[in-house]
Amino acid sequence: MAVDLSRPEYYINRELSWLDFNRRVLEEALDESNPLLERVRFLGIVASILDEFFEVRVAGLLQVRDSGVAGTGPDRLTPDEQLVTIARTTHELVDAQYRCWNQELLPALARQRIHLLDVEDLQGEQPAFIRRYWHGELEPILTPIVIDPAHPFPRVLNKALCIGVLLQQDRHTALGVVTVPRVLPRILRLPDTDDGKLRMVTLSAIVAHHLSELFEGYQVTGGGAFRVTRNSELYVNEEEADNLLEEIAESLENRRKGDVVRLEIEDRAPPRLVRFLTTQFELSEDRVYRADGPVNLNRISTIYDLVQRPELKDSPFSPVEVSLPADPDRFFESLRERDVMLHHPYESFNTVIDFIRMAVRDPHVLAIKQTLYRTGEDSQVVEALIDAAEQGKEVTVLVELKARFDEASNIEWAKQLEESGVHVVYGLLGMKTHCKLSMLVRRDEDRLRRYVHLGTGNYNHETARFYTDIGVLTARDDMTREVAEVFNLLTARSAETFRTLLVAPTTLMSGMLTRIDGEIEHARAGRPAAIVAKMNGLIDPKIIRALYRASMAGVEIDLIVRGICCLRPGLLGISERIRVTSIIGCYLEHSRVFYFANGGDPEIWCSSADWMNRNLRNRVEVAFPVEDDGIKARIHHFLQLCLADRAKARICQSDGTYVRLEPGDGEAAVSVQQVLMQIARGDAPDLQLPPLIGWNETGDAGVPATPVASVRRA
């Protein structure tokens, strides 16, 4: 009898899985084995993740609910059911955040003579310092507003920190509002004193202390800091947009004024103020979040930079530089001889930038083509592309204007690129371009040849320092020819046939399903059958059903999923052979890697895409095969380490909760990230790790699995 794999109890709700990921990050803030300032940083990350969750996911659910559309996912929960559960879970999570701050981190900081104080608690010369700062830096840029018929309630910007004030004048009461400026540091470090203590105050505390001066002529009877989170999704009608650049820029302005989905307010704020704001923003009580401490805990991350105490942080790590020839002829000759793998942040992103810069100074390079998704505000890659255009190279850059929260910087870069003579395009209508590709066209001695970089992460040298990603430099004709076809698809909408690469939205989904089905056939035939898939999120129900079928057929499946996972492992008769692991470490696990045992002839793929609906159906993505034996061995070893992690790994239970993986008898407390840093430093530990299923049956098993082969210290 066939099993109905679409039953809702076989799926974990997407939103609740996201919140569970945030809970795992919070565990790192609570973990006393982490250095203290790293714990502070993790708590700030929790708040940042929760901001995006409300801006995008909760906002979207509210819109679906208000539209009357059912909008159910494979778990069949209605928008109302999800919103009720989300509200309960997020209130618990916020309470846990502030308990962590008040009961764990603040006392621990105090024990290290680091203090975040109220202005009223300052002593000695410090009140005078605050007074000078107030008059000289802060008060001149504040705009106090008293709400009356001539001064309506101001349009509060998304995530702007404000202070609401209850005012009394004669027998009249009023409400005042002042926005805490974003142009000044949110946490101010006070001058050092002889007692060796480091003292800090928040900017909002300084404003709150001087409210009576700010609202002169009124008696301040109460107040509290508050912050609203608004719907931040972009709504662009691409079909009718004459100029997508201008349309996106206009939509960005609207993002700052979207509907309010959450109100955060100090828990000591007067009830009257809370009631007024709740009514003003048309919120139900369950969307009001009380803050037992600083409103917006994301800002406490500033403490990490203000405190120069190396012993309270992770040991610094400098990525190693991949040793490639500086001479262009030898550089490109080396790529013709062998592919080069880069594993960031263990290996420096400078090599990727050098790949593009090499094209700038090499007269034999005629053209460059590049995709850009998240560039950042200071992009060395974009600067190199501008230099290339100014040198007379043919440069084509696809800039994704709809990269969420990076739209503004991408718009500015697009303008600068165009002004420098770069041909800028914006991809396919209705789809985001998320693939990570860079291609050079060079006139070699024998013929024109393409050289490409394919990666799992963005061309952003800043995030490459703390996101783990994999990239490959290659001159293989089959690979480079199809990368060129991807660019043709993006610029000319040409119909291309891909045989080497898997490209979304056309062949990536079917290619992955074919390989999962292939493992089922191998298992039934008694051949080695296994899947190891590492990604950021697993949501797509079609992929999940295929994995369930594979498990039922006898395929051993290990899923290394950092964030959202809607697959429910360990279900009797359904997913008994599936294990789901999440690794939360000092670096953000971002690489997407897929291993298929393939009957003893393993396939390894890297990709820009997660197994999520949007990646497989609504984006341009690329998955590329790893064909070099040495690189295969490196990635095999990397996956071995991920599965052996007993320091930062959690395993998903069938109910969707996660528990830490502890070392068993005789097992080392392996941390994949720490081991890779050791290897990069030239201090590889002696670990005996079992090979992945199918690996022993291949000739690849004899290739040394040294994760960093051709490197030198930075």
C-alpha cells in the first residue's frame, strides 16, 4: 500500500523552524564555554534575526491572512494558526533573550569590570562628560514633537528607536515623541578612570535623562523607549516598470513606511503610553513586546568593538593566502593545469579579487562577465570591475537590484558601473539572479579561452571573513562554456541546453531529483547508496518527499542544515534513515554541498542554491560538479568533519526540536570550524574519521584528504 507522503504531520512548519534556529543561536549566547564578548555578539545576532523574521515572514503572513487566501504550506497550518503559535513562541524567545542579558551577560560583564550604566548611576567627572556630550553632540540634532492638532503623530521609520513621553502643562496632558538619532553611536564609552573599570551608557539613556530640558515648559510624568518593525518586503511591478533601477529605488522609500507588524517598548513604560502606541499603530496586544532592558538588543553588539580585551573574544584567525603565480601567463597556465578550490574564510577571498584584478592588468584578457548579488558598501570586486572597464575591457555585470536589504548599495554600485562604461543588466523579469559567477575571456597562445570562478557565496570581501563558502577556479571547457551560456540566458533570455551545470529554474530541481532517485535505484540493487547534503535551508516539499522515498528504500541520508528545515527526521517507516544536523559556530555556515554515493562512484556538487522553493523555482541558480580528484577529497573530508562535529552541532528530533550532539565514548569533541582553522595554520589534528558511504569504492579514496593543499601563511 502506497504511503501518502503529503500528510501534514510529516512536515515541520517553516516559521517555527526559523524560530528554532534563532533559539539555537541564543544557546550560543548562554554557553559559558564561549568567550564572554562572543556571547554578547551572539545575543545581538538573535535580535537581528528576529527583526528580519518580523519584517518579512510575519509581515507576509499578516498580508496572506488579511487577503483571505488560505496560503497553507505542506504542514496545512492556516495563517491565523501560524500567527498565534508564532506570537506565543516569540514572546517566550524575547523573554529568554532578556533573561540571558540581565541574569547572565550583565553580571558576567560586571565581573570583568565592564559596566553598562544608567546616567543616574554615574559618578565623579562622568556626569559632567555626559552634560558636555548632550549640549555639544546630541541635543542640537534632536527634534522633540508634542502631539496636538497642529502636530500629528510622526511617521516613525522602520526600526528607528524613539522615546515616547507623557507630558503635563497646567491641567492639560500631552504626548511627546523624540527619535534617537542613527548618526551617533548607540552606545557611548565613557572616559577611562583610575579604577580600571570600563563604563558605557546608551544613547537613549542620555536622551531620557534630559527629557525635561528637551520638552521645556512641560512636566515629564513618564516615558519609555519604543521601536516599531514594519513590513519590509519590496513590491515592484516589473511588467510595467520602464526603469527597474528607479522603480526599486522608489520602493525602498516605501519600505521605510510599511505597515507596522511589531511594537517593542520598555517594560517600565506607563500603561497609558503603551495603550496610545498600540492604538496608534493598530496592533493587537500579542504584537507588543516588552523589553526588560535596552530596546533592540542588536545594538549591544557594539560592546564587542568598544571593549579591546582579546581574552574575552575568540582567538583571532587570519585566512591563509592561496599561492598562485603573480605573472598573468603563469597564473592562467596554472588554471589550465588544475582547478583551484577556495574555502572561505579559512582561505582568503583575496584570490577571487586577484582573479578579477589579473584581468585588469593582463592585456590578453578581452572581456569580463560577472554576477553581483550582495556587494556591500565597500566592494573591492566592483572597484576592480570599474578599473577593467576604464582599461578598455569589455565588462558586463549583472546586478541583482532585488537582493533583500542590499538594494540601496546595489543601486549605487549599478550607477557607478554604468558611469564607468560597464554594461549593466538586471537579470530576468520576475526572478532574482542568485548564482555566483565570474568569467574572463582571454586570448591565449592557441585560442580564445574562458576562465571562470563558480561559488556558493557572494562576491563580498567583508562577509567572506565570517561566512563559510566554497569557490572553484577552473578553465575546463565544458564548465566554462556553460557558464557563458548562463550569462547569455541572463542578458539575452536565450534558450540554452545545460549538460554539465544544473541551472534553476530549468534543470536544477529535476537534476537533484534525478540524483535522489538514482540513490534509490542503487539501494534497491544493493550498491552503495547515500546522500549527504549541506545547505542553509530545506523547505521544498517535492525534494522532501523524494528524500522520504529514498529513506524508505534504504538510502542513508545525512542533512546538514544550518537554519530552516521542514523535513521531519526519525519518523517510523518514513524517515528513519534521515539525520538532520545544524551547526552554529563562530562563522556562519553558508556553503551548499551535495554528495551522492552513486553506487560507489560518488558525485559531489556545490551550488548557490538551497533546497528551498524560491531557489529552485523563482531564481537563477547554478549547481556545478566537482570533477578534480583532489578537490573531491577535500570536500569529502569537509563533510566528514561536519558529521563528526560534537562541539557546535545539534541534531533534529522528530518533533522538530534540536538537542546538542555530545561526544561518545572515545570520541573527540570535534568542532569542524576549529579543525579547519587548525589545518589552515598548518597544525592539522590526527583524526580518524569514517569515510562517507561509497567513498571507499572509488579511486578517489587514495587521494590525500589534506583540506588545504597549496597555501602559505598570510
